[in-house]
Amino acid sequence: MIEEKLAKNVFKVSEHPHLRIKPGFEKDVRLRMMVMFCPAGLYREAEDGKVTVSTDGCLECGTCRVICGTEILDWQYPEGGLGVQYRFG
Amino acid sequence: MYLTLSIDLGGKMERFPVIIVGAGLAGLACAYTLAKAGTECLVLERGDYAGAKSVTGGRLYLEPVRTLFSDLWGEDCPLERKIVKEGLTLMGKEGALSLELAGGVKAASYSILRARFDRWLAEKAEEAGAMIMTKAFVSCLVKEGEKIVGVQVGNEILKADCVVVADGALSLLTEGVGLHPPVSATNLALGVKEVIALSRERIEERFQLAPGEGAARLYVGEVTAGNFGGGFLYTNSESISLGLVVACEMHAHWQAPAIPSLLDRFKSRPEVEILLRGGETVEYAAHLIPEGGRKGMLPLSAPGLLVVGDAAGLALNLGYTVRGMDYALASGYYAARAIEEGLPHRYPEMVAACFIGKDLENYRAMREFLGQRRLYNHYPQKVVDFLADLYTIPAGEKERLFTIWRRHFPWREVWRVWRDFKELRRT
């Protein structure tokens, strides 16, 4: 399970989510693709077709920013010293 | 008004000759080279330590950069294993054809783990006199007119005569100052990797390796459910790096399981599972990889600014070799040399003239060749099916060889093979 894998990583959680779906774009087809494509499985599609994202466990790969673009997502790297800290990499 | 980071930097300087953003291989190579030559530089890294945000598959091809850093490769260099076995597996839905080249490769390459390697390189750069500040996130580059004059960290602006951007494959800094439009999904791939702890003895036994020697394997076909990409396996000293790479452009018509499930499926393939048995996953990582080759190269400089490594799109996938780290180290080196010579604008020429520019130019047709879906969703299965029929002895009469051949490779198929592979003449 993806949750078990993410639990192996070291994360330093930020109070400010570094990525956010812009209001009005929750049903965009590109976000639905991220449900399949996000390597951390952080995008979920609800029954009403709206996609939500959690930032806990984000691996900061940036794939969603590349695929969805800045029109749909506010995406920035987490602040210094926060987010995933790879011990092996 | 400019504030200085007086506490963190001991009030040393308000203006730096060189500021480097990102303590990965490219940034650290640049810092190390500059520091060795006596040029003061400050490296800003957003992670807790150098390498905290770095991920490789991964293997470092050492020969191209050996002489650029001749005193780096001593006993203390954290190379994991010297790769002496090169494997390629064509993976069908059932069955897989594996080829392995043992020995014979004339230039050395090594598996590495980046958190360890980058930290070590950061120490080397610091010993040489570079200043490295971690947990420092650069939010944007600072411009005065057309020239980049510094970087912003939190509320503070740090000024520099030259800024070297080494912030990786998704370089928001260069995009932020309009050096290039957002990098297209066509020029990027997503890599995911598990590091699986396994004892030295088991690794050497399973892969039939002498102590310190390592194996690399690439997988193509069903491993990505026929999508453009592949699987990889590298043996480290006491772990295995196992992962997948999928071209970002595949998202548009993705028919396969979600990426995390695809990796699990790869792990549970019988020919892979047996290699990992008893191992324990200790980390799960994901990272973008520049995959555009020559066409994916981004501008290398602007007034006051040099771009190195992944941030400049310097990487090359040939299908059987995947490179980026040697280009990162070399581009960092050449950026430093250009700065030392007082001619930073010459850096792009230096890159074009060295092996990076030449490789990217020579293999500029490769990206297009590798983009053909049939390489992933057709040929691996085809070869496996053909061989499976050859090796099958049924009850009763065995089919003639030519009958089996014609079933799998009728004329129209042979014609397609020619058409699909003829592009390789251009590489």
C-alpha cells in the first residue's frame, strides 16, 4: 500500500500547504489524470467528480504542476527545511 | 533595502561573487571547483542537508568526469558498487527475455545513493572553502533591468555578481524570470523508486557478484504496461534501488494502473520478486527527469545567470543507458571555469564544445525514436512469444521452425521492424 511506503520516508510537515487546486477547477480532466499519475497517490476523486489533493506525503516531484499547469494549480516548493527529506535518494 | 543573513552567515558578506541555488551534483560541482580556485561562493539549499531533495535511479558514469575532479575519487568517495553486469529484460505479460553483459565494458560506472553522495560532496566543497547554507529556500531570482543580480530568501535579498541556478528538473527559478516557458511534459519523465535494504552477502549471492561489484538491469515492455518508459534495478552496497520511469506525456491516454500500483506490480513479477525476497523497503522516492535530449535543452545563461545540470535539461536517455549526473557534474565544473576566467557568458560555448554538447547533438534523434509506442507495447511481447513457441515441445509433433517464424514475423511485421528501427541510422 502506498500509505505504508510513504510512512518509511522522513517528512517535515509545513503548516502551509505548498500546493492547492484553484477554485473552480476541481473537475478538470487534467486533475483526474493525476489520480492515476501522482506517485504518492495524493489526488482523490470524490463521487461528485471533484478532485481533492492532500499535501501530506508529497514527494515534491512536481509532476502535477507539469501536467496540470499553473492555471489549475498553485504549486510551490515547501519552505526551507520542510517537506520530504530523502535519507537515501 | 537589503538585509544580510547576519546570523547564519556570521555577517561575512552582503554581496557574494557567486551564489549557487541548489546543493545537488551540478551546484556542488560548481561550488567545489570555484572554492578550489579560491573564488568565494555561497550555496543555498532548501533541504535539511545537501542531497535531501535529490533522487537518482541510479548510476554515475564516472569516466566522463574523472579528470575534471581528479582528486575527488579517493577511498572516502561514497560510491556504492562498481557496475560490472549490464542487464536488459524484455518483459511480456507472462515471461521475460533477459540478456546480461558481464564484464567487457571498458569505462567504469557506479551505483550511488544521492543523500549520501551529495552530503559527501558538500563536505568536500566546504573543506575547499565554499559556504553552504541549508534550509534556505530561494523563492525567486532578483532582476535589475535585464540582469540577474541576486536571489530572494524569505524576506531577504542576497546579491551576487553571478547567480548559478542548479534547482533541478523542475526549475521554477528560471521559469520565474521568463528564461523559458514551463517545461513541456514531452521533455520530462516521472521516476519512482524504492530503496530496498538487503544484506551485502545476499546481493552478491543473488546477482553473482564479487565483493564491491554491482549489477544494473533495465526492463522494458509490460513493466510500464506498454507505456513509454521502463523499469530499473541497481544494486547498492546494502540495498537495491528498484523503480520505474514513465514519460510524462503518457498521462493523456493512460490506460494502466495508477503509478504506485504499477510499481507494486513490477515488484511482484516472479523474475523480480525473487531478487528482492527478504528485503525491506526503507524509502520511497519520486522525481522528474529531463528526457528531451537536445530538444529538451533550456537556455544555459542570461545576464548575471548561469544554469547547470537538470535545471538546464542536460540529460540523455538512449534506452540502454540513462545519463544526467555526469552532465550535472561537468556542467557545474564548466560554469565554475567560465566564472573564474571572468567570462561567464562563455559557459554555453564550453558546454557545447565538451562531451555534453556533443553527445546531445550526436543523439538528437534518439528522443523521437524512443517515443514510438511499439517499442513498449509490441516488440517485447513479440520477442517473448516467439521464443516461448520455440522452446515449447508439445505432446505430439513439433512445428517447423519456419512456420513459427512466419507466424510471429510475417512480411508485414518484418517491414514494420525496418520502418520502426531505421531511425536509429540517424543516431
